[in-house]
Amino acid sequence: MWSSSSATVKSLPLKRRLSFLLKLVCFVSSVLIFCEFLIYYVIIFQCQWPEVKGGAHAGKEETSPSVLRAIVLADTHLLGKIKGHWLDKLRREWQMERSFQTALWLLQPDIVFILGDVFDEGKWSSSQAWADDVRRFRKMFKCPDSTELVVIVGNHDIGFHYEMTTYKVNRFQEVFNFTSGKLLTRKGINFVLVNSVAMEGDGCAVCRATEAKLMALSRKLNCSQQKPNHSNKGCSDLEKLPASEPILLQHYPLYRKSDAECTGEDSAPPEEKNILFKEKYDVLSREASQKLLWWFRPRLILSGHTHSACEVLHPGKIPEISVPSFSWRNINNPSFIMGSITPTDFSLQKCFLPYESRVFTTYCAAGALLAILILAHFQLLTPPFYFAQRLISKHKAV
């Protein structure tokens, strides 16, 4: 059988073989282009900016100059030289770059927030490794002039509290212009940027400086929110800020016992939801959480770190959204948050990225189809009925 098939292959005209080869190349190229490029446009194109009250007239909220359009993502974990395999880097970084650049092109946000753990090995990387990681980050997450990029520090960027040093903190600040206790005001909206790694509460040098800045900022914001006829004499010497209640941005979530109450397809797996969180490691301590709530009375808290999604209501009905990881390395169905925000209101919408498992399934299906087409073309795939007919013929001959 194989000798006859080989003769058939050799007898095929060169033109026919070249035509078949060209079709195979087109098929493979189409699958690659779809899975590595077009799929991001197909998926993200379905995401729409949420409408927010108090912006503009109905149907015009998204284009209103009073509405700030923000994208929030977390835990990109760009792999380093120590633990990062080159194939893992290539695959996951391409996924994040295409996702991010496609989202920028389709959604055109005013501002992008990344909630920490930008790098996976920033806590122990050398100067040269750090420079290489920063270079790759700037290429992947490059923004046009119309979009502002704001990066919050995470424990993998400067280390957990016991690994954190002034050198690592300063190195991160120089690259990303980040300082804990920094106020960012855009379109009358106050964002408070927090180095949650420094909220240990043990009086370390970085912790003391961080808490001092946060307390000073808290005083400014609270004074700005007071009505003119109830002004405090202690506020007269302070800079006047917009009266908008702040939005808190940080890496660690505020204290919660576990993810048991979290729901949604991108929440923690069922076997992990009831695992109790460790204070100052998985979440902030109770004390640090109470301080931040008391100092700022935020209208919204956005955090990362857990790699899974969760929505929590803190005392005073203050919502906190834990943003899942942006990388396939940490979650099969990464996503980011789209927020339409005004000084008095906000509306959030989640935008999912392509599932890694579905992309892998597409490749497997395309590979199986390709194999069948090749076998059929060279007549190496015997039709079942023909095979049965030959068996019957041989049986009669015997």
C-alpha cells in the first residue's frame, strides 16, 4: 500500500504540488494571523465604555469632556532573567502587548492605571536586569501622547516589606515618577496613589515617610471637602483641592478574611476561595485598612495582588474592586477594568481578553485539520468504505 502511495506522490505534476503547498502556507498563515493578532481586535471590539450619570446628555456620556475614561489593569509580572524561560516570556509578553495596544487603539482612554507587580523579579534584579525589564515594559506598554500612563508599585517591584529598601523604592520612583501619598487630579477627580507595601505599621524609615505623606494629603483633601461656611481655621494655610471624594489606587487589597464571598468567572477557583488570607502578605492588616478608610473616606478603592477578581463592600458602603491579572501566566481569562468617572460619580465595566485555552484549542483544531488535508491530498487517508471493500474482496479470494 505504501509503495503505491509513494508512486502516486511522485507522479503528481510539479505545478499541482506547488499549488497545494501554497494553499497550506495560506492556511497556516491565516491561523497564525487570527490567533496572534486579529483575535484581540475581535474580542476587545465588543467592549464598550460604561455610561455615567452627571456627564452629558443621554447617549453622549463617552465623549463628554467632563468624563474621564480610565483603563485599570494589574499584575503584568514581566518575567526576569532568573525565573523567566525565553518561550514563556515570548508567549505571555506578546499576549499582553497585543492586548494593551489593541485596547488603546480601539478604546482610546484618557488615562491607564497599572496597579503594581509590573515586574516579576524587581525585588531582586540587578541594575542591568532592571534596565532590560524597563526597556521591555516601555515597548509593550507604550502610550500615545493623548493617553497618560500611571504605574503603582507592588511587592514584586520592590520586594515584600522585609525585602524593601530605599534603593529599590527610589529606583522605581525614578522610572515611573511614583511616590506614595501622591495625589493625581484629572478633570476635577482626585486619585490617591498608595505604596501599600509600606503600610506595615512597624515604623520603618520608608513606612514612616509614607504614612506622613498620606496623613498630610488626607488633611488637604478633608479641608477641600468642607463647605465654605464651615471652614476650619486649620485649613486656611493649605492648598485648595477639588472637592471630589478621592479614589484610592494601591496594589494590596484592604483587609478581608478570604475570597469566599467573591463571585464571577474570573474570581478565585473554588478550592482557593476559603483559604484564609494572611495580613500584611495577601492583604493589608486590619489596622492599615482602617487608617486608609478613616483618612480618605474614598468613594472607590481599586487594588490588585490576588490575580483574581473580587468586589467587596467595606464599612460605610465603600466599594473595593480587586482587578485580576493581565497576564495569561497567572489566569486563563485575563481582563481589565474600564471606568467612566466624573467628580461625583463613576461607572465600571469589565473587558475580558482572549482565553488562553481557547487560543490553544484553535491551534489544536487547525493542526488536526491540516494533518487530515495533507493525508487526503496524497491519498494516504483511505476512505472507510474502500478499506472495507478491499477486506471483503480478500476474504472471498481466500
